[in-house]
Amino acid sequence: MTRGSPESRIQELRRLIRYHNDRYYREDAPEIPDAEYDAMFRELARMEEVHPEFFDPESPTQRVGAAPVDAFGTVVREMPMLSLQNAFGEDELREFDARIRRHLENRGYPGGGRVDPFGYTAEVKIDGLAVELTYEGGRLIRGATRGDGVRGEDVTANLKTISDIPLTIPRSSSAGPVPDVLDVRGEIFMEKNDFTGLNRGRERLGEAAFANPRNAAAGSVRQLDPRVTASRRLRLWVYGIGRIVPGTSVHPPFEPLLFATHMEELDRLAAWGFAVIRDWTRGYLPDEKRHNPADRHYLDDPLDIEGVIAFYREVEAKKDSLPYEIDGIVAKVNELGVQRELGKVARSPRWAIAAKFSPDRAETTVEEIVVSVGRTGTLTPVAILSSVTVRGVKVRRATLHNQDNVDAKDIRVGDRVVVQRAGDVIPEVVESLSAKREERGRGTPFRMPDRCPICGSPVTRVAGEAAHRCTGKNCVARRKESLRHFVSKNAMDIEGLGPKVLSTLVDEGLVAEPADLYRLNRDMLAGLARLGDKSADNLVQAVERSRTPTLGRFLFALGIPHVGEHLSGVLARRFGTIDAIRTAAPEELSAIHEVGPEVARSIREYFDSVEGNLVVDHLLEGKTVEIRPEPATEGIFAGKTFLFTGSLGLPRAKAKEIVRKGGGTVATAISRRVDYLVAGENPGSKLAKAKEMGIRVISEEEFIEGEFGGDG
């Protein structure tokens, strides 16, 4: 990996974003402002778009938030809580509108793709902690954080202490019927005055102050003692519905079951007693006092995109006077049927966008434009800048992405340009002021070189792609990255095969594709640098243990673009065998709720390619790998909570995986929410506590065989 190359920059961005995700979502201790994080994330998304050869399903752009912490029980939701794409400024809001129109036109949607008849809603974007509340029969039974979108932390006891959260949904003729099961999604936040008072109290006690109201709200919800949560003044505003079970069948959130529009959805939530996000809308500014839901002021009609932009301007002008923190607005297509038609892409819905307020920018001069060469030969122009300070950090380099981007912005050596900082990494050139002012005497336009600046091979540009590529065939970086994903923990889980060992195996000619890993033996490994006899033995054993993956793990390990861990499991349960997935028609794939046209096309392209088929064929031939069926999400574990204690024959991580993939939940501490305690050898104090609390205790053998019926 060349220092300063697109690959190294992408890897650095991913590392930084994962680190800041953990600080923000798991530890409630952010180190950088939201604007810096957003800019960093946008740079990564753009670089991955320009360099699809570096796609990684584990990239932060393909995931939501961070994994739940182990201190709480885990809730696995059927419908993921997605994250919104971001826009910065009015032009990007108009681009969002144009993308929706094009998408609907391409799909032949009635109305020729015009979304004006359906319109948008516009809502303030509260800077808080996203949660999901589950009601059964109108009673609150569970509350969970967003987590990674699919798995969240069970914080039910803490959320029940917040007065804004109804413990029961009242049944009345005016509110309409209450569904049997209802998932309500919203944001927990703390008002500015309450945040200031909380920090003053902490400082008097010699405790560390919270960084901001969002940090304080998240830290207050994620307390092991609910009394701490109850002592703090937390608020909830809800913004939508996830799952609905009206009677006997589950309906996705886009099903026009109880309402046809997002506005009707919010009206129904308000009638059920929830404080909805539209309590603050265009033209209405609540006073500093605790808001009275009876004073709601709603938009009478959906907005067109210019109405959304007017709302964006008004909110940005008033945001500092609001009693709570916001970091932008959210625009959503109002018509639920259109939302369903639009679907989602990767981690985000197509039908909604978060318009953030502009991050800090600065002016500087382009001194030089250089070209870096990536892993698969992709050439990327980089602007070398006169040193400029943006948010207290000096920057000297900025990505120009590709030739098309340089041409569109007309960026030349010597130009005065606007740069937007992207965290602690390379920033982005937003525009050329020299081009905008039509200055005379500017430098010559930039052109990508005909020959690779590293190896001298010819440079080509594939029709329909933005990237220029070196035609040299001697780079093995892509192969190494694919293998790294194949052996990763959530894929084939081959412990001991880190990047350095994999690099050595490829460089020594021992491994060229995944199937080669299963031909390794102790003698081949023991003589390699970084590996002694014991490490070689451990690695051979780890490879052997990976020979029988579930279908979902195997599919995820292949690294098919846009097919992440969750979707791999969905496909595995839907089709049952790898052959059925390999031969599935695009319409069969698109019939699955989580699979959109782009994902279906990506799956088909992989299995239609010679390279993809060879990888799978070589892994399956001679039973090199024997794929096991994907465990069902419903069954004996569904709706049950397990806790493990003592020494087990199974690895603890494997035992937990069995529960979660079977639809159950794993607890980390003894409580009355635990249904079964699985006791191994030397169980310790948990066993005695479980017996005192009347919790069912089962052996590891009973757990494995599923012989533990009854009420627990």
C-alpha cells in the first residue's frame, strides 16, 4: 500500500471513523465536532464511489452506528434502524430532489417521476440518542438503542423512567385502533438548561463534565442503575414507526395499513400520546419552557423542495435560540407508497436526507496537482495547497477525486480555492474562486497523464467510469484485501491470519485465492517469517475449524459488493443453499424486502463473473468447505434471554452466536429478565442467584440439544 495513495487514505478514514463511532455511540465521549465527523464520512463515501475496487462490506459507510456494548442485553430487531445520508447546503438538497425524480422515472413510476404531487415533510434534526420502543397490546415491553442498526442495547428499565415515554397507549375512538405490536422510533435528548444544570452539579461533586447535551443524554440512558437515568431531565421526540403488527401478520413500515403518508403517521403517534418531532415545524418556535404537546403547530400541506430549503434557512437562522441542540433538518418524501418504491441503498433510505448546517471552510491557493496511484491502478489527482488553518488544524493536501471532478470545478495550479476540512485527514476542494471570478492568466487545465507515474504503463479510462487506471498487472493488493475480508471474524473467522501473515503468504506464492488457505500445512507455514512452530500449529487448526461455515457466513466471506453480514443471513434463510443463490434471477432477489435493484444486480454480476464462480467452485470442490444451513431466526430461542456461566465446551462467543441467530437475547448479568442460565463447570455465584430468583438452570448439553422446554 503506497503512502498517500487512495487505498491508504480510505483505510485511514475507515480507521478514524470506526474509532470516533466507538467514542460517540459506545462510550458517549465524542472527541470531534459533528461537522468534522460528517466531512470525514463524506470524503470516505466519495472515495469509495470513485474507487469501487476498494469496496469493503465492513466499511463504516455500509454500517449504522456501532455495535452495542456488552454491559446491556442485546435486542435483535427484524427491521434495521437505518442512518440518513447527509446533505450540506441548498444545492445538495436540490440534488437529492433530482436523484429521486430520476430514480422514479427510471422505474416507470406513475407521474413520470415527479414527486411534487407527493411532496416532502421537513423536521428539525434533534442531536440526541436514537431509540426504538416496542409496544405489545398497547404496553411498553422493550426499549433499545439503535446500536449497529440491527442489534441494539436493551435499556428498557432506564427508558421507563422518562416521563415523555408512555408506558401504555390509550385506546380511544379518536386515536384509532392500537396495533398488537408497534415499534416507535425517536430521539432521546436533553434541553440546554438541563444540561448546564447537570454539569454544574457534576463539577461541584468533582466529576467530569459532559461534552455536550447529546453526550449527556446518551450517557444518562446507558446507566446500569435506572435511578441515575430517572434523576436526569430527559426528553423524547418520536419521528416514525418501524414494525406494525395489526393482528396476525407483520407489515413493513411503508405498508399503507393505518395511514398513507408520513404526516398521517405522525398525527396518529401524537393521538396515541407521543411527543412527535413535528412539534417544531416551519413558522413555529417554542418558548424556553417545557413544550406542551397541545400547542402543536403543523404544516398544513407537504412542501416542494424549495419549501424544504426555506425551512432549512429559517431553522439555521434560529437554531442558536432553540432550547435544545439541533444539527440540521430532515426532509422526507411524505407519501409512504413512494417511500416504498424508492427503497434504500446500503445503510440509508433513498427517500430521506439529513441536511446539515455548513461546516467551516477556508480559502487557500493550489500550489501543485500531483497524481497518486491506488491498489488496482486507479489514478487520483491531489491538490497540494498553501498551508491554511481550518478549525485549528493546518491542512496542506486536498483530494480532487478524479478528472471529471477537476473539470467540473475547473481547478488549476495557482487558483484560489475553498477547502472544507474533513477531520484529521485530507480535506476536500469545494470550489475554485478563480474560475468563479473568471480570472485571467490562470494556469493550464489539468490532464491525467497518459502513463502511470509509478511504473510507466499506459493509462486507460473505461467507458462509463470516472476513474483512470494504470494497465500494469503486477499489483496484488486487491487479492490481499479480499483475503483479509474472507478470514475476518464475522466471515470465515480464521484466527491468526492477520494482514501481515496474509501478506507474507501471498508474497511467498502460497496463497492466491481463498481455497489455497485450506491447502496450507504445518511444514509450509513453520518456516515463514513471523510464524514459529506453535503459531503454525494454531493457524492450521484455525483453518480446519473454519471448514464448516453457515451459509450466511460463507456468503458474507465472498465479499460481494453491497452484501453485508445481515443481508447475507437474510439471503441464506430465504434461499437455503449456495446453488439457489448463485442461480437466482434478479426478480427473485428483488422480491426480498432488504434487496433493492442495485444489490440484486451486484449479486448477479458476482455470480455471473468468471472470477466469482471460480472462487466458489474451488472452495466447494472436494468438500474443501462444507456449508451448513443458516439457523432460523424463530424457534426455541425466539423471545428468550440466556445467560452463560462457568466453563463451557463451546467457545463462549459461539454459544452466544447460537442464541442470537436463533432469535434469542444474551444477557451479561443476572436479573429477572433472564429466562435460562446455562451452567458449565465451576459456575460461581450466578448459579446461586439464579436459583434464588427462580430462574431455570440448564446444562450445556440441554442447551445444545434444545431440551429445555417449559416456562423457564
